[in-house]
Amino acid sequence: EEYLMDLELRGQSKNTIRNYNYTLSNFFDFIGKNPESVTELDIKSYMIYLKNEKNATNRTIHRHLNALRSFFRYQNLSIADKVMLPKLSKPLPKFLTKEEMALLIETPNKLRDKCIIRILYSTGLRVSELVKLNKNDIKTESIHVVSGKGSKDRIVFVDPKTKEMIGTYLSSRTDDNDALFISTHGERISSRTIQWNIKKYSNECGIEKKVTPHVLRHSFATHMLEGDADIVVIKELLGHSNLSTTQIYTH
């Protein structure tokens, strides 16, 4: 509990804290020991269990091991650092073509959903950032993104057509909710609802690729790069900490 509180104080996202809590609970249930008694072999046994019994990918094993490393360092123990991370391949980002993107934008019959798809694609926002947006975060030509991943605020830009569409959507609402987008129940819309809707609309318009909000973010970055945008500018708009993360798009 102290460790999870420490993560929260360090500004880690709720999603990260939830995932770390899940990993640690599962690990200690599996191993049946207190932290001081854990050995390098115990951690390796858990990794083998994830791989063979849970069919975990190397990327999933990475996440679990990173959570254990962080926890044991907090306990001033270096035991998890001795376990080697499995090699990871770096898959290229999946994205839609401009034609597919245009088709997806035109498919929703609900103005709210059309606005959401346009914003995700035209700004490169993460879906977790989108659901946190409030009405007053929308400025004349920009959006103030508050505490995105890594608690770094940034500014992204909104094209006139998207801005006009958002204005039309907001003027159709009669509620007093501060949230930019709300559900049919009048509550702030959830990431899960957006993911489900995007999947539904991509199926409706015949796109065979698996389409997620993150694919729209990748499409934004890829199309920006194709349009000769400076990769440093793309890095800032995406909110990446390191240029190396953004440079995957150059491949």
C-alpha cells in the first residue's frame, strides 16, 4: 500500500498504478513469500509461469518485470535487477491511409462520435487525454492538454472545421457537465466507449485493419511526416519525452 501511494505521489497514472498492483498481487500470491525472502529464482519462475501457463508475450513479461524491479528498488532490494529482460522486437506503428481515414470520419451518424474521431486524428491525442478534456480546454485554435502521460501539459492545434463541429456539438447539449464529451447517460465518456465505437464504425465502413484510438494517433503522426512536418514538431504534438520514440515513424 505504501508503495502504491508512493507511485501516486510521483505522478504515475491510475492505469500504471492499477497494473503494478495487479502484477505485485499476482506475483506474491504465486510465490507465497514476503519481499525479503524472494530470490532471483523465484522471479524467474514467475516469468516462466507467465510465459508457459498464461501464454504471455515478451512485451507482457517486460511489463511485469519492470513492475517488480520498481517495487524491489523501493524496498532497497536489487534482486529483480539481476533478472534479464527478454528481447523485444519493435513492431512498426499500424496506421490508416488517408483514404481510409476520410472514410472513417464520414461514417458516424452521431455528431459526438464524428467529433471524437476528428479530434483523435487531427491532434494525435491519446484516448486517455481526450476523455479528460473539459469544455474550457478548447481555445480558439488549440486544445490545452492537461497532465497527459508523464504529467506533462502541452498544446495541440485544432483545425477550423473540427472547431466548428465541436461548437455545433456543444450547442446541442442542455446539460451543465464540464466534460467536453459525455455518454448517453450524461456522464463523462469513457475510453472503453470510444474504443468500442471506433471498432464499430471501422467495421461499418469496411476497413479490414484493427482500428483503435491509438491507430488514429499513429495515423496522425504518419500523415504529418508524409507531409514533410519536422519530426521535432511531431514529437512535441504527441507529447513524447524522447525523440527516439517519435523516430519509429521514420521507418
